[in-house]
Amino acid sequence: MILITFPVSLWFAIKTVPSYNRLVLFRLGRIKGSKGPGMVFVLPCIDQFQQVDIRTRALSVPPCKITSKDEALISVGAEIQFRIWNPVLSVIAVQDLNSSSQLTAQNIMTHILLKKSLKEIQMEKMKIGEELTLEINERTKPWGLEVDRVELILDAVLKPASPQESCSSVVRALALQARHLGSIPDRVVCDNPVDEPMLPKESPKLSIGDEILVKVNQAISEGLVKQIGACFLFSITLKDGSGTSYFLDLTRSCGKAGHGKPERSPDVILEMSECDMKAMFKGNLKPLGAYMSGRLRVHGDLKTAMKLEELIKVLKQNTQV
């Protein structure tokens, strides 16, 4: 019987991987790495695999409405050229690589253009594209994806720049030039001065955990709930050796984070120290890097745990604003 079925089994066991693809192999649930190109032997009913295209591809970021620094309302999108540099990371780091990359690019584009005037956006598309390329690569390289080029596409100007803001920009430019020539005093008074914002009163110092909870609750949204869709329980070891726990429920409404255990059973339990938790949520320690180095222990699906990277990116962007 074995001799009879051997040719058929061999046909299913050998896979041909073209030069532009790589085969990510899992054996009994454990990753065996990237295989190919060429002939790859796969054990039927034991091995699972996923083929990854490593050719340069294009990804469109749909136009979105953004208010520029000078209060112009524009509709802007982008075209991204990218390739997979690490097939294994592209499979295990995120569930939907294209959607995650598209959303990440849109968030970064919005964050950068909020600081630009309409004239800068119109005249410096190439420079902004290079800035976008660097920023997006910083977020997506841990996923095994590398961006080669970003082309900014200004779809429409829905509202022109504010005249007052434009006047202020001109005055500032003239003042800077005149100050350089030494022809006017250091202080320039505008006809329509903008009120100085009131500095917030200093608030009582929070613990590391409470500080993270405040920032997380400010950052989570319906978009993150839709993108992540999981419930996390953090089992944290404090500096004095005692333990505490926090939950992050991103399965319904706008999400919720707090002390203790969530109302529903968590999808993933993460064990780490308080210092490592702080470093991870500040963006200084990648979840995958923490897991690979043993600083983060995951009970549950690893892919689900790695979705925390989406929340961390939002926290990092909010810190930079």
C-alpha cells in the first residue's frame, strides 16, 4: 500500500516555490522559517505553510480630509511602493499586512501634514514623501515590510488657507530676514496677536501604571477596536517584587483599560516587569523584540499579542504632537 500511495504522497509533499516567492513553513504549530526558491519538502497533514510574494508592489492610501497648519482643508492621499524583506515577520507580526500598512501610512501622513502649511504641501511633495518614507519604515520594518517610495497625491483643496495665518507667516518670514540683517528690533508686534495658551497646572505625579492607563484611555478609539479586536490581561511584576494586573479590552464600543481583570475572559495574557511595560508603551521596546528576548511572556495567540504594536504607534504619535 505504501509503495502504491508513495508517488501520490510525494506529489503533495513537494512544493515548487518560484524565485519571487518564499514559503513560510509551520510544523506542528512552530515556525520553521522561510523556504525557497526551488523545491521544498512539506510533510502532509503535519506542516502548514503560507506563500509570501517578495516582489515590489504598490499600495494606495485613499484620500482623507486634513486641516493644515494654516487652517486649509485638503483632501490628500498617497501611493506607496513596498516590498517584503522578511517573509517570516510579515506572516507572524500582523494579521492583515496590507490593511495595517495602509492605516499606519494614513495616520503618519495625517500627523505630518498637520504641521505643514498648504504652500509647503503643494511645493514640497517630494521632500514630504521622503519624510513619510522614513516614518513609515520605522513602523513597518518590524513587520517585515520595507517602503521604497511614497508619492503624496493632493486630491483637492476644499478650503483655502486662513488669511490671518498667511499674513502671520509672511510677517514672521520678513521679521526673520530683517533680524538677520540687523535692521529691526528683536520684537515684532502683529495687528491681530494670537492669545498665549494658558499653561496647565501641574498635576499630582501618577504611578507608572496609572500614567500608562491615562494615555491608553486617551488613545483608544473605535478604529483601534475594529483593527485589534482582542482583550488583553497584563500581569506585571513591580520593582519591589510584588505583582499587579491591568486589562485592555478592545472588543467593543471605544475600548476600555483599567486595573484588575476584564469583565470577559482575556484572549491573551502578557507577563512582564513594570519597567519593560513602560518601555513597550513608550515605543522603546517592540513587543516582538520583548518576546524574542524573553522579557515578555505570552499566554495565548502570539499574533494577537503582536497587535498591540498598533496601539503603541498611536501612543507614540500622540506623544510627538
